[in-house]
Amino acid sequence: MGHRRGHRRTVRPFAASLLACAIVATAYEVHAHDVAPPKVKTETPGAWPGGRADTHDVVVPLVLTVNDDGHVESAEIDVSVGAELDAAAIAAAKTWTFEPALRDGKPVAAKIRAVVRFVGVPAKEAPPVAASPADPPKTEPMQSVRVEGTAPPRSASDVVRGREVVMAAPHRTASDVLNVVPGVFVTQHSGEGKAHQIFLRGFDAVHGQDVELWVGGIPVNEVSNIHGQGYADLHFVMPEVIRDVTSTPGTFDPRQGDFGVAGTIRMRLGYPEVGATAKGTIGSFGTRRLFLAYHPKDTSEETFAAFEDYKTDGFGPNRAARRGSMIAQGTHHFANGVSLRVLGSTYTGRFDSAGVVPAADIESGRLDRFAVLDSKQGGFSVRHQVLIELHEDDEGSRWSIAPFLVFRTLHLRQNFTGFFLDTQRGGAGTLNSDNTQQINNSMTGGVTASYCKQVSLLSKRDSIEVGVYGRYDDIDQSQRRLSDVNDSPIATLVDANVRATDVAGYVDLALHPFSKLALRGGFRADALSYAVQDRVINGNAVPAQGRAAQGSHIGPKATIDWAALPNVHLLGSFGQGFRSPQARSLSDGERTVFTDVTSWEVGARYSDGRTLSGSLAGFLTTLSDDLVFDPETARNERVPGTLRKGIAAELSARAGDVLMLSSSATYTDATFRASDANFQKGDRLPYVPELVLRSDMALRHTLARVLSRKLEGQIGGGIEGLAGRPLPFGDTGSNVFLVDTSVSLRLQEVELRFDVFNLLDAKWYDGQFVYASNFDRLQNPSRVPVRHVTVGPPRTLWLTLALYI
């Protein structure tokens, strides 16, 4: 059936005032050689505990976080010499002051390695309680470890969202946290356990095909997953352990690889509460949640262990879900400057799915809003992973190596079309439903490694980085139609083993020809190969038949950064990237056909360093071909090339530790660049929203002192909106406007929190599709496409009691 040209509809302005101010982008790790390290101004030597001094000097190594006003924000023991001396060293270090680290002449936060010296006293001398700060002893030289601040941006719209933004509004899952990234809108249309659907800058990334996702240094996207290329399930991460979220829109960074089409999002993990944490949550629709965590004293927040057990009956029939997850991460700094980080996690989840319902049946009252037309839908998901990272930060250089291993299992049952496909195949008498089962089991092993060094080419601030990436995936997958009577297979559509390899290398060069001009750029080269063994061909079982394909891609990247005015930078960015194909679409001996991506962006960034920051950018992205969801195959299928152009704006503001605001708006015009049997050149891309809005707010205040403890209160919330969502055959989806909020009171060890999701109880659709179906078991159903929807959750209440021990 031909596709009618979608007519444009003007996006109704709503919630225009959402674009308020937001938090200054929270710092994240970048390389020490890009920044002039802090310089000590005043330092107090260690005071011997109890005034009992040894006859020789004792030094305690620490790692200090020096904020951008030169004060020590935190001190961590690098190598312990005993509990009493460790505590005294931390107390002394927190009194030190510095000239802050500088990036391009601006103060930024930084981490440095230092030592606190306890001066020994000869046996015949009386031991002083504390040495005089006016005449400090000589201390060991300090060494830069890593710098935390706003990293050199690859484009005007790069952002980092720190913990204060992540935790401002309530979030059920780590996928919900993605909403804090400008331009992102996330929905969950097939049960609490399936990967969320992600929209970003005019891309319907479905479950991850166009957004490269990393958590804790481990890639999340799955190659050639049976349900969709780039499938990325984040349910294994608890919102509490997300340290920050970094968004790199476009294809401008040489570190970006496969699936970095709309951009790349990375999450760093950490837990700040020292000691043990226990949280219990009860909520609407039989929701129960237990969260446990432990963060050892005198360690960085990167060292923690956390556990989650979650269950819900769901907000309607066939929406129950349960999951369990454990994450542990540990870090250790060796005396020679080498640091070790180990991350491991285990997750399992089981969920039901209500599936789709014709929108007309709900809106006419024929069906209840939460009705289910096929109760045999849902799934099962498992993820186990481990990463070991070694890195060394030296003065002027840094190297790292991080191997990882991931095991994944995904089972899905779904029915998008009722009994329609069975009747089209000539079904008669008792019809079998179009219910399909997809199974995907995979093992992923890989490694990332890089070396970065300061070089003096045009200035002393120049640097070069060389990195490599290797990944191997062993995937076993199948898709079968199931009998409506006994769930036995009627037809096997896919039964195959896929082995995929991706090896890549990149070079990234930073030059500063003038004090106000920075040039950053390089290239990334990827070589990908696929070996497929098919056990079913055209619906018939056959002896395993092999296919193999291989190809390569080279993508140049470039960014121009000009400090045009104080606190204002103008940036222009260019980059080429790719998306790998589904292995099952390749023929034997075929050169791997990549989707080529080209991105452009120009814009401006403003930051005063503490209180206010923002950006405004125009962007354009072209794809050589694209993917659009096909309900008949329950997969994304290839369509002609596409064009996206738009504007992205983000503002942030902060008033000390009291008030935080974070807002963004992104408008995108997404169209086809060519025609085929279903789509015409100039047609709007189906399912892609034109306008995405987001605002997060948190207000904190000390209310009183009770039992010699501070009683602290916080009010937080998030507002998000989506508008102008085209659907196939000229239809347009409903707009979405949602408000989530939370209120909490904390008396040091005890916290009570009340969360409300969908505060206004909006009746909204989190999934909208257009196609022909037959849920009424008709022998001759209509082939006219109609709108189908999945219903978003109504107002939901959570009450949480937390103990901090």
C-alpha cells in the first residue's frame, strides 16, 4: 500500500516557558594534560593524634578534589597507614587552599594526588601537638591525577548532567534518567522490562539503533539483536548509582562508534552516601521496591555495591513485572600512579505486556482504556557483565586499558496485528493469532584502550590521543509464530547463529594555534565482519548453511572552537559515522553495507563557571538509508535515506546548593531524501517528534535542627513534553505533556520521600503506530491502516523510607 504524503501541521506552542534556566553542566573526567593543575597556596601539616608523635616522619598519600575556588572539596586516602593517622591527614588536607586548576584560563575543579606529612620528633624532645602553619615542613611534590570540569566540547550542544539533575525528579529506571538529556524523550510501550523506546533529535532510535549507550565503560547496544539492531536495555542500572550522564550529539568525536548516529550517551557510576543505605518503597498498583547500598568510608564514591528488588502488579491487566539487580564497583590507586577499577553486575527481569489496541476502540469507549487484546505477551531478560580497567595519569600523559565481558538473554512474545497475517496467508476456520516469540542469547567480549600525550606543536596545550577498540559478539537467535491454542511453533521465521567482530582505531588531535582558538579533530576507522549460520531458510529447516560478509568504514571528525567573548565560545563541528547492518540482511561474500551518517552543527556556548550556562545550536544530519518499524515483521526494516535539520537550546542555573534548574528545547524537521514503494521524497519520517521539551528543578533548604541534627527538605520535579509526531499514512500522533514531582525530608540518618509520577494524571499514549490489523478474528478483515496505541501509565504514587547507617 502506498504511503500518502504527510501534510505538515504546525506544532502548537505549549509549555513554552519550560525553557527556563538549568544547572551548570556537572563535571566529568577528562585528561590532566588539558588543564594547568592546581598550585598550593597554604597547607597545614598533620597534627599527631593525641599529641603522641613518632621519632620519624610519617606521610599519608591522599587524592584531593580541589574545587574551582581553590578549596578542598573532598579528600580520600590513597594508601592507608592506620585509621587514626588517616583521619588526621584528611582533617589537615581539608584546610589547605590552592590556586585552582585552569582550562583556557578559566578555573575548573580538579583531582590531584598529594601527601600530608606528620613531622617526627626526636626522643629527647617534647612532642608538639601540632606544627606551626606559619613554618610548614617540606611536603612531597603533588602529581596531577585527573581533572574534573567541563570537558573540551566536540560541539556546541555537548552536555553533562550531574547527580543533582539526575536526582531532582523521580525516576523509576535508568532509562527514565535519559530524559534529562536535551532532545531525548523516552517511552515504555511493551512492559516494564523491555528496553525503552528512545527519541533523540528527530531520530526514532526505537530500542537503541541510533543512540550509542555506555554504562561504566561497557557498551550496552546489542549487535544484530533479533528484536532490533542496537537493542539497549538499561534496567540493570538503578537511578541512585548514576554519577552523571554525558551526551555527545552528532558524530563529532573520534571515540564514537557503531550506533552513534543521533549521538552517544555515557553514564558514570558511583554512590555518594557513606556507609550502608537501606530504602523501602511502596506504591500504587502493588509496587514494592527494596534498595540496598554500601559505600566504604574514606573511599571515592566510585567504590560501592548496590542491590535492587522490584515488583509491581502493573496499572492494568497483563502489566505485572519483577526485576532484581546487583552492581558492585571498586577502585584502588597504587603508589606508582596506576589506578584499578573493577565493575561487575548481574540483572534478571520478568514482565508481562498489554500490547497494542486500536485507538478508535478506546476513544469510542468500545474498549476500556487499559484493555488487553492478547494476554500472551511479555518477556524475560538477563544481563551479566564485568569490566577491569587499568589507567595511569602522569604529568602530560595518560593511558588506559579496559577489557569487558557481557552475557545477555532476551525472550519476547508480542502480537501487533491480531489475526491479520494469518488471514493474509490463507488461514481459515479457527484462526491462529500473529503472536511471535523472539529469543536472543549473546556473549560479548571486548576491550578499549587509549594513550594520550601532551605535545608542543603550535602551543604547549596541544595533545594527541590514539585509541583502539575491539569487540566480538556470539549470538544465537530465533523468531517463531506460535499456535493460539497450545503455544507450539507454527512457523519458524529465523533460526541462526551470528558471529560479529568489530575492530577499530582512532586518532584525536587538539591544536591551539592562538590563545582563543582550538582545533580538535581526527578520524576513526572500523573493520566489521559477520559470519552467519542459518538453520532455517524460507521457513524450512535446513542443515546449517554459512554466510560471511566484511567491510570497513572511515569517518573524519573536526571541531573549531573560538572564544569570541568572555565566557562565550562559538563552535562549528563536522563528522561522519555509521550504523552497522543486521547480519541476517547480508548475502554471502557481500561487502558490509553501512548506513553512512554525516553531521554538521554550528552554535554558541555560554558559561560563567558556576551560576549560569547555556547553548544554542543549529544542526543537520543526513543518512544514506534508514530504518523504520514494520509491525508485520515486528522489526525495523530498511527505507530510503533521510535528512534531519533543527535547533537545540539548553539553559542552566544554580543558586549555591539551594536551587537548581535545568531546561532544554529541541526542534527537528525530519524528512526522506529519496522515494520507494511506501515513502516519497520530502515525506516526514513516521514516529519522529518535531518538538521535545524538558525541565528539571530542585529546591533544597535546611528547615530546623532536631536532636542536634539538621532537618533538610527538598522539593523536586520534572516537566517534559512532546509535540508534532507524524505517523504513517498522513496521520499525526497525540501530543504529550507530563509532570513528575517529589518531596523529601531528611534528618541525617532517616529520610522520608514522596514521589508522584504523572502528577496531572494525563491520559496519554506512550506508543503510537499506524497499520492494518485483525483483532476481531474476521475472515476478511479490512486492509485499511488505522492507528494503534499502547497506553501510558496514569498517576502513580511512591512512598519511600530510607535509612543511612
